[in-house]
Amino acid sequence: MWVFTDREVLRLLALSPRRAVQLRQLGLLHPADQPGSYAFREVVSLRVAKTLLEQGLTVRQVRAALAALRRLVPESDAPLAELRVVVRGGEVFIERDAQLLEPSGQIVMEFSGKELAEAARDTALRGLVRPIARPETEAERWFELGSRWDGDPAQWERAIDAYQRVTTLDPRNAAAWNNLGLLHHRLGRYEDARRHYEVGLAADAACAEAAYNLGSLHDDLGDLPQAVVWYRRALEVRPDYADAHFNLASALERRGDGAVARLHWTRYVELDPDSRWAEIARARAAEPVE
């Protein structure tokens, strides 16, 4: 089971101080003076709440939606990870079993998710746009499902299917291509992983995760020169990408570039001094260069 610290959650979700305060007001993020740990489903809930706030909802509106979700799924300890919250015209609805509900639980409309997905895909292929369902809305739903499943190895194939649906509906979604690559990478399908990472970068050259994962893929295959190239590419896009500094330092050290590796060990410690890997980086940075 994956467990995340407060610091890891803040970094993973790129939470601004203001957003962190709002999530603490919702009771989803631990108080600053009472740090704790988070299960994967709790991180998903935090991400959903962050997205709702970014869409313009107030803390009061999100709190009301959260209360409604808890009434609908009282057995769940992370209701935001169970059901989807939809914002339309500034109003909040909850999607459950192909039904759209008001926070009170009253049904607004019923629809077939399969029909909407097929219609959106068909219109996208023909270059037409129809008002029945915006492709990005359906794509976001599938991306959310993929994100819900990709933390559980038993659900990886379902996550792959979800992300593939995202890329069909939204071919420029670099995050979905990257996540597809990562799942294939975990399953040992290296050529599929490489292809998906590269498509992700083609869709968005600023997708630092795809560059980083290409570095990791080449690292796993024993190709240190290419691993270094891609780790450096990730850092060109995002200079404060701590994990890229760590992996680049490791790769450089293994190919004999100890002096340059030390710079990246040091930078990793500066960026993430409290992580579980910081002690390793500190020790490596302190060792004399041969």
C-alpha cells in the first residue's frame, strides 16, 4: 500500500499556500502543526478537491458537495475518490451510476456514459463538434478513473483502458500518454512504454514527467548515456524536479562522472531535504570524488 507524507502530497499536487489552507479548512489536509500520512485514495480526494477549487468553487460549496457525497456513500472514508463531482454553470452536481444528482440526492438526468464516449469519439474523428458532450469533459472523467486505478497493480489493465479512452477523446493529453507509458513500463512492456512517453512529449514538450520516465526506461535497460540525456531534458523543462536530480546523479555516478553527480545530489537535498531519499543523497554528496 502506498503511503504519502504531507511534504510528498504538497509536492505531488503542487499546492500553493492558499490552496493548502483551503484543503485544511475542508478537513482533507492535516493541520500544519499535526503532520500525518495519506493513503492513495486520500491523495485522489485531495486532487479532486483542488480541481474543484481551481474551477472556481468556494470552500463552502466544496464542503457542501463533500457532505452530500458522505451521505451517498457513508461507508467510504474517501468519498471524493468514489463518486465524481461535476460543475456546470457554476452549479454542483454528483455523478453516480449514470445519473446526475443534485447535492440533495435528487436525480437531474440519466445518461449512458458509453453512448457519450462513442459520440464524442465519432465527432472528434470527423472533425465536428456537437453540444451533446464536450470531449474534454468525458476525457477528464476517464482520466480520473485511470488515476483511481493506476495505484493498484490489480487494476492496472483497467487503468490502461481508461487512459486509452482519454487519448482517443483528447489526443493532445500528454499526461494520459505519459501515464499509459508508465503502466506499460511497470508491466515490462518497454517498447510500448517508450512509444507512449514519446507521444506524450510530442503532444506537450513541457511534459517533464514523460522526459523523466524516458530516462528511467533507458536506465532500466542499461543505456546510461540515453538515461542521462532524458533526465537532463526533464531538468531543462523543470529545473526544480527533485527526482530527476536524484536519478541523474545516480546515473552520472555509475558512468564515472562523480564530480557532476555531486552537484545533483546536493541539489536534490536542497529541494527535498525531508524525503526518505534525502539521507542517501546527503551521504553520496559527502563522499570524496575519486
